[in-house]
Amino acid sequence: MRIISFRERLHRAKPLVIALWLAFLFFPFKGLKAALILFLALSLFLVFLKFLLRYTKLLRESLQSISNKIRSIRYPPLRVMRYALLPLLVILPFITTDYFTDVAILSGIYIILALGLNVVVGFAGLLNLGFVAFYAMGAYSYALLNTRFGLDFWSALPISLGFSTAAGFLLAIPALRLRGDYLAIVTLGFGEIVRLILNNWDNLTRGPNGVSGIASPSIVSISIGELSYYYYFVLVFVILTVFTTGRVYSSKIGRAWIAIREDEVASSAMGVNTTMYKIYSFAFGAFWAGLAGTLFAGKMHFVSPESFTFMESVFILCMVILGGLGSIPGVILGSIILVLLPEVLREVQLYRMLALGSGLVLLMIFRPQGLFGGKDASLRS
């Protein structure tokens, strides 16, 4: 009979120790009952995860065989599927409640945001952790132009887009001297600087109180503030964003971005002006973030710095990673999933972020390229 050493026993009890420690930290905030529930949930999850790790190779082979079978199925062409989906999107407000229509509008705004970040992270391979700053610039630009100068949506839109695009261009000039983690830290700092300016410049932005009374967009003197009208309004911009980013991806600029993402030194040796194309990616991505911010301000009629925190940048980045870096359909799917999932898990609000985090961990273990990402989609280090 083999004697089990203390080290082996400790290794076997490691999941329970981790769960007990986290429950102990959780106890002062939520009490004994919540801490016990968390301990039991984490213990079961960690034991199950440890069990899965023993059979990682077998699971990978099973998932690969399932994936091969799915790929062998003959699906309709992607263009046919798009045309079949379009009528469903058109009639959506008539077959759903106002609540679901409101969630669909928010999904559309986040799709525009995620597609803009996908240009920077997915196409060019540049990690941007302060992308929410351009989102905030678009929202506050329209809010201030509307409430202080009386400009309507269509008059303020070019100014908001120009301001956010110029900010992306100016940030790219000094920031793109850096690479990898250093670039991420610079963009993170830029995002926090913008948030602090919005929070402390009381004379212009009204600080933490935010800007209220923002008017809804109008077409031919007809306000489109109603949910169903605004849904179609956002849907038009989503289609425009998908079409434009897809065309740019297939263009010379898109090919240059992909070359930079895969190997910047080799692409520079082949005659690609890497600095210029990286600046293009920052400015182009900031353009769509400014558009999403303007639509957000027009929908909410109120903006404040709390809507543009660092966690918002992480949330948008998770959409891109979940769908697959560089994949436009994947980014759309990732945006919809991450907007709908918190709403579906609203009844278990205390644990929905735990469920979301667990799902992302499992995705990174078994499919690190994302739902629709290819094997070559990766961030440059």
C-alpha cells in the first residue's frame, strides 16, 4: 500500500483550499449564507475543472471531430444567410416587447463599437485598452453641441466624428512608437485621462452630474426618439459599419494591416509603410467609436463619466476576443452574446459575472482563437 505524502495530499486539497479562501474573503461583505454558497459553488467548479484537465487531450480530440462533422455539413452560402436574416431584423420590433427592442438597440451600438476596436486589435494586431475614450468623445461632443449650441444630430454628427477621429490620429503618433504591453499601458492611461477630464471639468462637462436633456435625432422634422424608430435608425448604421469595415478589410489597406499583425518586420521589408497604416487603424477605429458614442447619447438623452470607465474598454475587448480577432461575423456574434447574457442572467445577478468569467476561461482553454477566429488571428507581442 503506497503511503500518500503530505505534498500530494495538499495538492489534492488545493481546489478546496482556494474555494475556502475566496469564501472567507467574501464573508465580510455578504454574510455567512452567501459565503457558504460561494464555497460550495467554487468547490464543485474547481473539482470539475480539475477533472476536465485530466482529459484535456481527449476533449480536444472529441471537439475537433465534432467540429469536422459540423464543417462537413453543407450550409447555405453566407450571402444567402444574410439576406434571410435581414427580414427578421426588419420585423423584430413588431414581434418583441419594448424591453427586447431596447436591448437590441444597445446590441447595435456595441456592435459598432466592437467592429471599430476590431480594426485596431483584430486587423492590425495593436492592443488598445483605452478605446472607450473615443466612445466618450463622440457622446460628449454631441451632448455639448446639442445642449450648449443648439445643434441637431445631423449638424453635430460630422463634428463629433471628426473630433474622435482626430483624437485617434493624434494618440497614434506618439503611442505607436511602442509595441505590445507598452502600447496597451499608454492607451490605458489615455482612456483614464479622458475619463478624469470629463469627471473634473465641471464648467464644461458638469463633472459627475453629467449632461442631460440631449435631444433625439430627427429626420425631416420628425423625431425618432421612440424605441422602434430608433431601432431602425441604429440598424442602418450597423449595416453601414459592417459593409464599410468589410470592404476596407478586403482592400489594400486591410491587407497591409493583416501583414503588420502577422509580422511587422517582414511587412516593412516588403515596402509597407507600417507607421502610416497603424495610424490609419487608430483613426479608422476611433471614427466608429465616435459614431457609437453619438448614437448612445441620442438614445439615453444623458451622458456621464460613469458610462466610460476602464471596465467598458475591457467589455468591448471581450466581445472582439469572444467572436474571434479579425472576424467581422464573429465580432457581431460576440457583441450580441455579451449584451444578452447579463440580461438573461439578471435573476441571478450576484453570480452572472462569475458565469461570464467561467465561460470566457473555458473558451480560452478549448478555443483560444474565438468562436469565428482563424488560427492566424493573434496579437503581436
